Amino acid sequence: MEIQRLADQIDRLITLDLPFRGVIDVLYPSARERAGEPLAMKAAKELHRLLKAKDVVLIATGWPDRPHISPEIAETDGPPGAAALGRALHRGLKVIPFFLIEENLVGPMERVVQSAGFRVLPPKETIAAGDSPSAIHAAAVLGFPSESKRAKKKATLLMNTFKPAAVIAIEKGGMNEKGIVHTSRGHDTTEPMAKIDFLMEEAIHRNVLTLGIGDGGNEIGMGNIREEIKQKLPFGDKCLCPCGSGIAPVTQTDLLVTATVSNWGAYGVSACLAILLKKPDVLHDPETERRILEQAAGAGFIDGISGFVEPGADGLAAEVHCQITSLLNLIVKKGCSS
Ligand SMILES: [Zn+2]
């Protein structure tokens, strides 16, 4: 009962429509109805139930959002959330996070991951760090292809080699029934996007736990509420690209977390995990949040709305993200002391 109340407040906080975009008011009620309980806590409970120490967890993110200028330009919503959730899963459950991003964005992502406290190492060393007698917290950052044929091969290879216990996608474009990935404004952005749909398909096929986190209705995981997106979102069933089939993705995940900013969805899951484990430091603090956002900007990620290289996300300044993190910490503290 108490956990349910805390879980409700966390969902409410991460779905506050501060950018006044209107989208979360469509996505959240649909996802919540389908899940039958608060979204972030449901995800945290499943991760807690199924993951054990030294399990590899794949966390995919990255949104190249000015591909007409350069495929090197990607946004600050996604990578900080991925790094923070990886940090929470590692601290809370001792899992080994492997981050996946577009092949040309591995360098910038490494910087974001290190800002969350990880030493980025190649896969073999990262796994070996799990057995180190002296503390070393390692994570791997791997490129995932945007080209479909290579993406399918890579998906099979990753699943066979590392046998991940969960696959998570945060702010990752998802394909519609025609294989087209769209911006929330209804345009085709298939080409630069790493084709994580194929990895999710593999995971689903092998009964590996899948989680999608998104904020626009066009991300992996939104297949869970596809009908509602088609009916209620602009471009839901009719996009502006020649495919004409709308932005609603097809890939479904076991768990879906919708939030105002995808990063907040990841923070919400981290907060719920902290409460379940009664370990407040599983959720990062506002100071760490600022550091992660500053490193993301330092690595060249842009705010997708303002277009500036600055330590914010989705048009909201760093201060707002730190305040959301601070309020989540307040709820976690309450949850851990009750
Ligand atoms: Zn289209």
C-alpha cells in the first residue's frame, strides 16, 4: 500500500508536462491503463525480480536529430537517462551495463557514461571487473549499426555472446509497420537511427526481459499503446513522409515507461529501485545529474528543442532536471525510511 502511494507520486512527478507539449497526457493514461499499475515501479519490480549480480544488461539510446546537417549531431535526451539507469542497476543489483548507441556516437557516449561513475572498458575487461577483488565499476559502450542487415547480425551476435538478462531502450526511434522511423513531427528519420528494433525482436524471441522508455510516442516500446497513438497523436496514423502509415511503432516491450522527458522515465525507474532495495544512493543525486548533463553537452550532444549545445534536455534547463532529481530523492528518502 505504502509503496503503491510512493510509486504513484513518482509517476506523477516524471509526467509533469513542464514543456507544455501535451503528448504525455495521451501516452501516460494509455500506458498506465495497460500496465494496471504505476509504470516506473512496475519496471523496477520486474528488473529487481529478474536481474542478479554480474548479469549483462543492454541499454540502448541515442537520437541523431539533425541528420540533414550531420549524423554526428544527437540530442541530450536519452544518453543521460541511460547512464543514470545503468548506474542505478549496477549499484542496486550489481549488474554489468553495456550501453549501445549509433556507431559514430560511441566516443561522446563514453564521456556521458564515465560522468555517471563508470570506467568505460572493452566488453571482456568490463565483465572481468565484476570479479575484481578491489573495487572497479566498469561499463562498455558499443556501437550498434544503423544499416539493417548489419544491425540484424549484430543483434544476434550480442545476444549469443553476452546473453543479456534484460534489454532496455531509452528514447530510441522505433519502426512502424513499414520499417520507417519517424520524428515526432512526422518526418522520416530512419537512416541515421541504430536499428534497435532488431535487437528487441531477438530479445523477445528469447524471452529476455524488455523495457522501453519514451516521451514522444515514436520510440521503441510504444507498440504497447499503438492504437491509442494512432487515434490520438498528431501524425499517429498519418505521417508527413511518403510511407503514409504514421509514427506509431510496432515493437512491443514487456514494460513501457512514458515520461515527459525520456531521461526522467529512467530516473523514475532508478528511484523505484532505490525504494525497493531501501538504498537511497541507488538513485543519483542532483549534483551527479548536473555533472552528467554538463558532460553530455561537453561531448557535443545538443538540446533537441533549443538546438544549442547546453546542459539541458528537451528545452528545459539543467536546473529543472536537477530539481526533478531532487524531488525524486525526497520521495526515495521517504520510501527508504518508512
Ligand atoms: Zn512515414
